[in-house]
Amino acid sequence: MKIRKVLVAGGAGYIGTHTCVELLAEGFEVVCADNFNNSSPTAMDRVEQITGVKIPTHEVDFCDLTQVEELFAKEEIDAAIHFAGHKAVGESVEMPLMYYENNLLSMINLCKVMGRTGRKNVVFSSSATVYGFSDKLPLDEDTPTSAYNPYGRTKLYIEEILKDLHHAENDWNVSILRYFNPVGAHPSGLIGENPAGIPNNLMPYIAQVAVGRLEKLRVFGNDYDTPDGTGVRDFIHVVDLAKGHVAALRKLEEEPGYIVHNIGTGNGCSVLEMIKAFEEINGVSVPYEIVARRPGDVGTNYASTDKAEKELGWKAQFGLEEMVRDTWNWQSKNPNGYE
């Protein structure tokens, strides 16, 4: 089975735009659909600047089944990558119903419509949060799953929904990618992470403090059982992550059924190490304060990526230096994001 045209649901977002760039580079046709609630149409203009290709872009709310049906009536899709979900741990604790409704319904509607077309190929952006408070490190794909916040549970529930769907209809080919912590930006500086309001993730928070948009960074907890007391995460460059989706699509062409892979570097980096690297490599200052731990955060997690390397032929290529350099290149050229 040959995959030619790929729908990127949530394609105008941070990971979506970078994935569109890598898909085009690998010869796929790309269709973008986004509701633009937490993204900007300008991002797709920037993708066109990078690639020289104008991607057909549709404004679609994937929680509205009729809108999804209308999209598929216009476009003949071979496979879909689902990025159309809310993604902030803290926000999910405060607004669980919004997370359950948006994240689950958007995927259910997509699968309903794809099932009718007979082209049942989907890549789902899951998360390392599905591993919960596991003491087993590095985290591999056989680590027991146990999400500890509403965001993580939506990812886990969708994984189960897709697994059940494949068991019921074994012509579904599903690739689950469990991301660790995406950071960085396209080296052109044209696209990058552009969160609305105060960032929920570390790297854009650091970058906005460095560029002067925010006064100081809040570091959530310095009493974890880690070398410097701050949380340790497996940060992965967004371009590496985007290339992981290309590898997953290539694997779907082999009709593998239901597959799960971690997407990370296999290396842990603490919050304070990230701040220090950002300051030293970019020659900027990032003032910070230590505040209380954030609900739902774990002390340490990092990936085993052996399975992705073996089965997808994928491995992260970029290190911490590229991550902080490319982030600052994006933020310094676009101090207010896409505005």
C-alpha cells in the first residue's frame, strides 16, 4: 500500500508545521486542517516560505463531525496524523472536561470518517505521560501505563480506543508515537513554538524570558530526587520529532497493524541544566525563581528509543546545543511569535 496524500490534523500548530515541512521534503502531498484556536494561519505561510509549496489548508473543528465529513468530501486522504489535541498538564487538571471532550472526540470523529473511506492509516501523537509515576528507567514501550492527570489519561484512552478499533477491524494500521519533550524550532527561524498566554512548557517559557516578554522563569520544584533537585526530562528537537512521523508513515505502508514507539533521545536533562545551556550557548540571561512543585509532574523521565531505531529506522540526530540555539533563533527573530 502506497501512502501519497497525508492529512495533518492540527497542522498549523508547533509540531504540525514542522511535520508538514518534513513530509513535503520526503515527497508526500500534504493537506492541513486546523481550528486555529491555539495556532496561526501565518504559520502555514511560513511553511510555504520554507518549502516553496502552498499546502491546502482548511479551517476544521474535529469535534464537529459534519466539518470532518465535509473535509473528506473535498480531499482524498490516504493517511492522517492527529495533532488536534489540547496538551497542557496543568490546564488539564483545572479543566478536565474540556480535555476529555476535545481530545477524545476529535480522534473518534476522524476515525469514523476515515473508516468510511477505507483508507485506515493513522499516526497518533501520544505522550510519555502515559507511563505515569514509573520507577523503571529508561521508559520503554513495555513499561506499564498509568496516567496521572487528565491530559495523560486522554492520551491513554485514545491509545486504547485505537487498539480496540484495530482489533475490531484489522485493516486499520495505527502508529502510536509516545513523545517525550519537544523543543527547538526549524533552523530557518521561520516557524517555532508560539503558545498563547504564559507558556506551559519549559523551553518557550525560557525563550520568552530571554527575549523580554516575561520577567522571570518559574521553576516548579527543586526538591526532586535528581542531581540538582529540579525535574529531569528527555528533550527532543522538534525537527527530529517531525522526521519520526515520516518514519511512522513509511512503516504504515507495510501494513503493520497496531504499533507503539517512543520518540525521544534517551538522555535526561534537568531544568537548571537547560537554563544554563540556553544562557551559555546563546549569550543571554534567564532569571528564574524556584516555586512549589506543579500538580501532576514527575521527577524524572527519559526514553528507551531502541524500538523506534530498530523498527522505524529512526534516531534523534540533534543535541542540546541545537535545541537551545534553534529556539533562540526563532524567538529572537519573532519576539511576539506570529503576531
